[in-house]
Amino acid sequence: IGMGLKGEQLTKIIPDAPFGYRQAAWRGWGMKLDADGNLSPVCAGMRSPSGLGANAEGDMFYTDQQGNWVATNSLNHMRPGAFFHHAESLASMNLSGSTIHGVEEIPNGVAFPEAVKRFPQMQPPAVWFPYKKAGQSATDIMLDKSDGGFGPFAGQLFVGEFTQAAINRVFLEKVNGEYQGACFPFRRGFASAVLRMAQAEDGSVYVGLTNRGWSSLGTSPYGLQRLKWTGKTPFEIQEMRSKPDGFELVFTRPVDIESAGDVRSYQMSSHTYLYQSSYGSDEVLGRELTIEEAIVSEDGLRVRLKVDGLRELFVHELNAHGIRDAAGNSLLHRKAFYTLNRIPR
């Protein structure tokens, strides 16, 4: 193994590790294995990752589980030098090859935006999945590469959900060079916990199921199911994009201009979490937000929401309960959760 990382170095307990953590070398790290067999550390802070996948640009992401140091489930962009959540992985910080240096303090029990300020090596997730609202145990990551064969979400990510036997959908964008975005409910009611997903050439998705280790809402101990698009486009929020003064919603079908242009058709709030060594976190510092204006595009496929009170490093929860399409139908899923790490300038 390259970079001097011998097999015994990957299993031995690190003596005199930073902050007194005792664990095996590189535990909780993302590692890269190149074509020549060289293994190198990339990023750290994983607690209990259960999904790994690339987006259309080839950037790698992983999902993590709520627990100590991890407020709720998350989707994280893996890149050199990034630290995410789980402080115990810093036991390997001083080993040769580490990409993370100089951590002097681990804030504990403070709001996440304050923790990021005091802990500059820590990077926020691209997307938080609010607990129970958007799953309880995120698993696999699948890129929709079907070019429309799986419906109107080509290029987006789908994330498995264990406890709720479900799949969530993720739209990502880059703001100031870093990923952030929104998660949406997609499908529930699988026979067992969704653990793995694979897309077939026709765009349909095979879903590997198991209840092993935990329980889920599904009624079977394990299974394999196929999810296929009917060909009928659902009325959904296809994308949710951040703007300097709010958000732009993109819909899969033209909206009814009267309902979409009425600010009373929407509700929005924001919250964050505590960064702490105890298990998970409730939503904290919640605030109701005022939607000042809703501007509908000429084609009816976009709505600009001007929102007062945007906050960086907060999750912004949207409920578009009053929206109708041109035929009078409600949204199939009316809620979206946008992780606003940076407000575009």
C-alpha cells in the first residue's frame, strides 16, 4: 500500500492521539485508492456512512447517520482537506499523509453556524435531511443517468432511506464554488428498508432491501423491488435554487398563475442544529420567515420567491401547500428542505 501505509498501520491503535481519542488509524476517513494501488487520505469526520456515490460531474459524496457529533442525516461532498462532523476521526490528524491540520479546539454544544466559525476545518454538509421529515437513516446514493427514462429528474441524486423504507431526492447547485441544495420526498412504501439502488439501461431502478440490523416500516425482512416510471409526469418542485433575496422554484408542469403568485400559497421557516458530542440534535433557533413576493414566469414553470430573513448555514423549510398546476392539481410533494450554506451575492 502506497504512502507508507502498511496494513498494520491501518489497524493499530494510535498512541498519543489528539484530544485523547483511541481508535485505529484512519478510522472515519475517506481514502482514495489509485490505479497503482496507492492509498491516500482525502477527508475525515465520518461517523457511520452508508452511501457513496458520484454526481454527474464526477464529484464524490457520502451519506452519514445521525448520532454523536452528527445532528441529523447528511449528504457530504468529499474533497481534500475537508472535515465534516465526527471528532473522533481526528485521532489520525497527525499521521503522515493527513490532509487536515491545526485543529486546536472542538466546540461542543453550540449552534452549528457558531461551530463552523470556531472550527474552520469543518465543512457543512451539502444537504441536511431534517430528522423524520426527510428520513431517519440515509443510505445509498444513486445518480439518475437515464436522460429522462426515470422521469423529469435526470442528473439529480436519489438517496435511500432505511427506517422509513423510502427514497428521497436531492437537487444540488454550486454557490461560491461549493455544493448546497434541497432534498425532497420521492417515494415511500417499499417492502423493507432501502439499502442499495442500481439503475438499469431502461432507466428503471432496482432497489435492494433489508431489515438486517434495524427495523423499518417495511413488512418484509428483505427483498428486491423494481421502480419504473409510468411515463406520466408528476406535478413536483423539480428544482429549488438559491437567490440573493430568496429562492427560485422550477416545476415539472406549468403552474396556475393565480395560486402560484399568491404569497399565501407558501410557508417558510428556518432552523439549525447543535454541534455536540451527545446523540443527534433537535432543531434549534427556529424562525418563521416572511415571503414578500411570488413572481411567476411567463411559461408558468418558474416562481421567484422573495424571502425576508435568509440565514446562512440554516436549513430553509418550504411548504408550498397552496400551489396548483394549470389543471388545478396539488403538488405530489409540497415540502422541500434547502440547506443554505451560502447566500449568492
